[in-house]
Amino acid sequence: MARVALVTGGTRGIGAAISKALKAAGYKVAASYAGNDVAAEKFKAETGIAVYKWDVSNFDACAEGVKKVEAELGPVDVLVNNAGITRDTAFHKMTLEQWNAVINTNLGSLFNMTRQVIEGMRARKFGRVISISSINGQKGQFGQVNYSAAKAGDIGFTKALAIENAKGGITVNAIAPGYINTEMVQAVPKDVLEKNVIPQIPVNRLGEPEEIARAVVFLAADEAGFITGSTLTINGGQYHA
């Protein structure tokens, strides 16, 4: 029977590529999203992947959402914590709202989502928790104290949860992408990308969402059971943690 995979932020960007790759690998996939109904419906129509709308920064919404997914598709075997936002500004100008929004969505969601599925994974003695961190959680970035703190927290969450569940057939890993060719990166002015960003990447190009998705499929596999507590860095050689 096909395993069930749930991808947060799974209808756009890196998340959409992950959802599609998991489906192609034979998983039953659920993709959650926060607010863009048009993009979600288009994604559903194109892929046939089930979509679900809730706010990952809200614990009760996550509990309700996961219940619905499990009622319709079955128990979640693979959780991909991919949902994330940015609220960039220099720290001395940062508001509490900008801090809380990013911490609650990019870090708090790992608790909110993983807490809903971990007991079931422990009972079934199988689970895969894969969280999408960032190069900026490893090296820091100007204007992203909130984002870098949250993404670094994702890595700490991964290491500790991996130790707690290592004997139970559950692996917990993180992926730290560098600059990936998504809407978020394409929003950066073209001249800034070409003059400031790409020259810092030794392979001399942006990564593609599918390159992150392939790594998720690899870590989700039954055969990846000896890999846990790891952070897989995929950044074209830009930074070595």
C-alpha cells in the first residue's frame, strides 16, 4: 500500500516540486497551503494532488488539517515541513509582528505539524520527518535575523527529535537549500541576482526546485533508514556548514 506524504506549503515553489516528485515516486500526497487559492486550485487541476488549506502557525488549525488528511488518505508516514515566509528588514527596524510572523511560521510550524503525526509514527514504528531549512540558517543573512533564527532553529529541532526517535524507525532530517529558482528568488531584481548572488555560487547558477525535491524523495525512502539527524546542504558549493 502506498505511503502517505504531507507537504506543507506544497502547492508553490520548492513545495510544489516536492509534492510532484513524491507523487511520481508512488506516494499518496497531500499538499497544504496558506492562502493562495488560485495557485492551489491550478496545482490540483494540473497534478491531481489533494490540496488542503490551513495556517501552519496555528496549532489547532494543524490538528484539524492533519485529521482531515488522515481521514481521506490514511495515516501520515512522511511529513515535509516546507512552509515558510519572509519579512525582511534590518533588525533595528524590525517590528514584533515581523519577528513573530516568521518565527511562528518557519519554526513554530515544525512543532505544530510534527506533533500531530509523531505519535502515530511511533506506534507504527515508521516515519520520515524532513524539514526545509536554509543556507541563511547556517550562515546568516543581512536583513534576515528573524528568518535566519527560525531556519537555524529548524536544524536544532531536527537534531534533537532525531535522537528521541532513532530507535523507533523514524528518521528526522533537514535540507538547507541555497538560492533556488523560485518566485521568492525571482522577486530579487535581475541585476542584483546577476551581479551579487550568482557570482557567490561556485556552480554559477541558481538551483532548481526539482533538485531539492529529489533529495526529499531520497530521504523519505524506506532505504534511507540509517540517515537521521542530518542536514543536507544543497547550495551549489556556496557555503559549507
